Amino acid sequence: MSGAERHGRRKAGEPPEEPYEPHEPYGPYEPAESDEPAEHLRYAAHLDALARVAGPDEPGLIGTVLTDPDRTMAQAAVLRHLDRRAAQLCSGPGWEEWARTMTRTVARHPFLTRRLREWSLFRAVTLRLPWHEDELLAASDWLQLKTVAGPNPEASAILAERGRTKRIRTTARTSLPRQREH
């Protein structure tokens, strides 16, 4: 039984969705002489490749990473990439196209799709574009905490009263005076 099967990532005997064959600019995976587990080495290689990818090559590389036999590790690498890129693009004009492309790219991965939706909501709240209170209240702890660290006192006031956790409500209450000053 493989480690993936033991951890419930794939049923015994179930083949991977697609063969894992990295391509340019990623290059083939060659294990190094190391005590580090292979999936840790692949994770580092994925992060490195994702940090260097640009433009039209980004969706293809993300798709390749997501075919890694260790689905959890692959999604973690893509999540870090999406968070990094979303933070860079969130307030700029390239956001809409990038977000649409990434949503199509990760459509078969619900957690990654949800994170992109939450980045879109964070963008709306931060830039004071239209957004719905119910969406914010239904959002993950990650997004609610990120929102109260942002500049929107209206969102923080909502979360101070009705945030998902005591930590979120407390953080929101303490961030309100700073947000109202700006």
C-alpha cells in the first residue's frame, strides 16, 4: 500500500488522473541524494517552478503540478502560488483575466476554487467594490482574518459582531480604531 493510499488520497488500485510528467520550463524530476522524502523534494521543485512561471505558461504548469501523485502536496504548492499571485494582482487591472484563467485551471479542485472566490471577495471588500455581507460571513477563517487586517471598517464592524470565531471577532474589534483613522 502506498503512502497516498494510506492517507486516503487515492483508492487502492486507482490510477492517477494523468501520468505525472513535468514539462518545460519545469524539466524532469530527478531525485537528489538526500534524506528528504521525495514528496518534499517535489514540493520544493514545484514551488521553485511556480515562482518562475509567467504569462501563458502559468495554467499549463499549474495543471502539471496538480497531476503529482501526492494530491495534497500538489494542491498545497498551487495554493501557495495562487496566494502569492493573487496578492500581487489583487488591486491591479490584470486581476479579472488572471482570476478567470486560474478558476478554469483549478476547476476540478474545490479548495483551490474556493480560495480564488475568497480572493475575489477580499478584492471587492478592500477596493470597496460591491460585495455581500452574507458572503463574508460564510467565508473561511482565513478570509475573515485577512479582511479584518485590511482597510475596510464596514467589513470589520460586521465581523466584530458576527465573525466565525472569537479570535476573528476580537481581532476585528481591535482593528476598527486603526481602520477608522484612515
